[in-house]
Amino acid sequence: MINFLKEYFMLFIKGVGMGAANVIPGVSGGTIALVTGIYEELILSLKSFNLKAIKLVFSGKFKEFSKHINLNFLIAVFFGVAISIVSLAKLLEYLFHQNELLVWSFFFGLILASIFFVGKMVKTWNIASILSLIIGVAIAVGIAFLKPSSENTDLWYLIICGIVAVASMILPGLSGSYVLILMGNYKLIMLTSVSDPLNNLNVLIPVFLGAVLGFLILSHGIAFVLKRFYDATISLLTGFVIGSLFVIWPWKVSAETINGKVISYEWLLPDFSNIDNIYAICFIAFGFITVWGIEKIGTSISLKSNKS
């Protein structure tokens, strides 16, 4: 029983990590899922929302439905995601305002460490795997150079934003928040609406509908390619993760802004004669160690659960 509670508490914590990552532009909740070892289970669980699941619900077979969609797992993870997004939206906005360098440094360390844990999931490195890796890096870096659109509150556009936002939970290295910046709706959705949900239901409801649609489409698509092209898919995702390091490089200054919102950066090399940059390196190390610790704890709990 204790191991059971520990397992689901860890799933909740991993969900919290995913939610926090989804709030930060440049960081992917899918990366957190991948590095903490729940990515494939997450994809397969989401994929199980199909006709069979609908039939089980309408037949009143709720126990079979729960088992079919891995409901306990999904509740633990997405409860963590929801709590994290709602509670951390204002906190992260405050932290960015107080010391943007250290926040970026911590997340840079998280993503840097995840490259190793994600990359080692590739069973065989061959020409196809390496090519997929390069393509993934190129796509992620290319996104960083796209120019953002202006804010748009049209219903159809908000639904698309929901699909995009949820993509970051499913596609490691692809930041839903960063793409929302490119789409012009990051402030509207992730800061204004999430921080005050009851007064912004006209925004959040279509975004939620888009998110549900995105989960169904993307989970089935990724499950399909993972089953048939596992190494190439994981290599591509690893490339996404590597490319995202370019976006969240801590030492950058705003090169262009629109209405006070940064839309492009100038990347710099750190000056280690500055004590702030030494602190930044420490936060990178802290982020790196955090991922390593989560991975070790998760592995330990999984092994104990399997033995019992």
C-alpha cells in the first residue's frame, strides 16, 4: 500500500513538473514526461480514448473503462499538471520579473540533463536514427527564428491554440508556450486567463476543447509511429530536446519587442567575472541534478512496484 501511494505521489510530482514546464516559454512538458519515464505510458493511455472506451462508458462498465484508459495514472499526472499550471502561472511570472537569468538557467539544466536520459532510450543508433536526430534539432532551432503573430480571440483560433498548447505535453522539446508566443496568444491564455479562470471562460473553454482534440489526434499519431519506427521517433524527439536548448539559452538579451513582449533575442556568451553568471552556472547544475534525482527515484519506485 505504501509503495502504491509513493508511486502515485511520484506521478503527481511528475505532473507538476510537466505543468510547470508548459508555463515556461521554451520548455516542454513532453520532455519532462520523457525524462521521468512516463512518456510511453502517457501516450498509450491517451490513445486508449477510443470507440471501445465509449462503449464501456455507455454500457455502465466503469471499472473496465477505468482499467482500459489507465485512469488512475491519468488522474495522478493531470491533477499535478492542473495544480501546477494554475498555481505556478503567477509565481513564474514573478520569478521571471525578479531574476530571469536564474530561471532560464535552472530550466536549461533540466533540459540539458534530459538529453542523456532521452537519448539512451534509442536502442540502435544508425543512419536513420542520426538523420532523425538532425531533423529534430533543425525543426526546434528553426522555430526559434519565426516571427510572432498578433493576439487573436476568434473561436477557431483559440481552438487551434489549445491543440498547440497540448502538443508540448506530447512532443518533447516543443514548447507549447513558446509556440503560443509565436501565435500571439501566450499572454492572453497562459498569464491573463489561467491566472483568473472564472472571468475568462470564453477563452479557456475553446482552448480546452482544442486541447482535448489535440490529445486524441497526437496521441494516436505518436503511438502509431512509436510502434513502427521506435528508434527514429525517439531520435527525432531527442533532436527536439537538443534544439530547445537554443531557445532557453540563459545568456540572451531582447533584440525585438512588440507591446512589451519579447519576440526575438540576441544570444551571448557568459562573462564569468560577473558573480550573477556564477550563480547561473550553479542553477544549471541544480536543474541537472534535479532531473537525475527524479529519474533515480522514479526508477527505484518502479523496481519496488514490479517486485511486489
